[in-house]
Amino acid sequence: MLKEERQNKIIDLLESESFLTVSNISTQLEVSEMTIRRDLNQLAQESKLIKVHGGAKKIEPKELSTSEKINCNVSEKKEIGMFMNSLIKDDQVIYIGAGTTIFYALSHITKKNLYIITNSLIAFNYINENTDYKVILTGGEFNSRTEEFIGNIAEKSFKTLNIDIAFAATNGIFDNNVTTSTSLQGGVQNAAFQSSRIKCIVADSSKLNKSDIFTFYKLSNLDFLITDSKITDDDYKKYSSYTTVVKEIQHDTNRYR
């Protein structure tokens, strides 16, 4: 097999798998691991893939802005909101992270006397204009593309807070890795989780088996993965091995207190 043909096949494999080990590529293409490592080095230099320890992952497109994401998978995001609401209790302190998935969930949160902490400007504006909940908007550096506050000031906002349940979004979940586009975005979510008794990640089913550049949390360290009812049986089984997957309204919520 010629080098160009082999490297094109590597790119094709990554399109369907997102991440592959050197050993896996070597087996599928029936060439030595040393050859594959050389190919990965060259493809990484040409910005055709991302070389990581033990293998490679495909380059995901640049993160869309909030306005670009707002009309994507709307029905699934609204469904997730109902599932989130079923986990919340009256009178709780909750964290609402940034992202359009959580933004669409807000209209389905109906519990009474909530105290909401958020680093999302669009979430803050919705809560302030449409509910009587108490709300704290963190400080920090404003990211106009994602309309959220990030950085050291935002992270420090959580040090003295006691949160009952935290909901954070993600750009993709691959195996046990919960990912986002920058360490600054992940840092705020980490800070919120550290101050929270119950930790939840929300992701519509299109984000499963995909990854962004930065892993900010392990799925196995979370209490819930909240997704939509379109999740496949195989993915439900796969991700249930790491945490509790919520794909429908939870009725027996006493055990979550």
C-alpha cells in the first residue's frame, strides 16, 4: 500500500471512530506500528489529525458560537430540560452551566424557591426575566462567543458556595472522557462540581462518541449523564457502565437526595 493511500485510509478511519490507537490502526491496515507512528507524525504536522499519547484523534471543527448552536437539536434539548427538572427538588441551590442545551432546559424547570448560580449570560437573563428565583451570576472574563464567564475569578466564585445539584454541558463525550474546547471552560465546570453534592453532565445524544480537545472531567466521577430518548441501546449500555444515564423522567427521586 502506497503511503498516500495509507494515510488517506487513516483519515477515513478517524472520521468514523473519532479516536484510534496506533495498535488498532496497525491491525486494520496490516502495517507495522512504527510505520503508523511515522504516518501520524506527518499527518499531525499537516494539521490533518491530532496526535495524542498512544494514537490519534480527528480534528473537530471550531466550536460554534451560541447563536450558531441555538437552533440545533432543539427538541432533544427541551426533552433534557424535563429530565433535569425531575431530579431537582423544591428549595434547592443549583448550578446551571453555559450552553444552549441547558438554556433550552430552563423553561422546563418548574420547582419552587430555587437559588440558581450560573456563569452563563443568556441563562442569567432568562432566569431574571422569566422567574422569581434568586440568582447569582459569577464574575470572570466574558467569552462573547459562548456567552459565558470563565477564568480564575469565575472559578473562585464557587469556593464558599454549597450547591445541591450542578448541571454542566459538554461538547462531546468519548468513553469515560467529558470534553470541551478550552481548559478555561472546563475549569469553571470543575469548580462548580467541587462545590456540589450531586454532579450532572447534560448532552444530547448527538454528542456521544465525540470528543473535543480538552477532557475536563471523567464520566465515572459524575452522578448522572442526562441525555435524550434518542440514545441508542448500545450507547445506553456503554455509558451506563460509567454512570447513571437519565433518558426519561425520573419518578423515584427520593434516592437522589
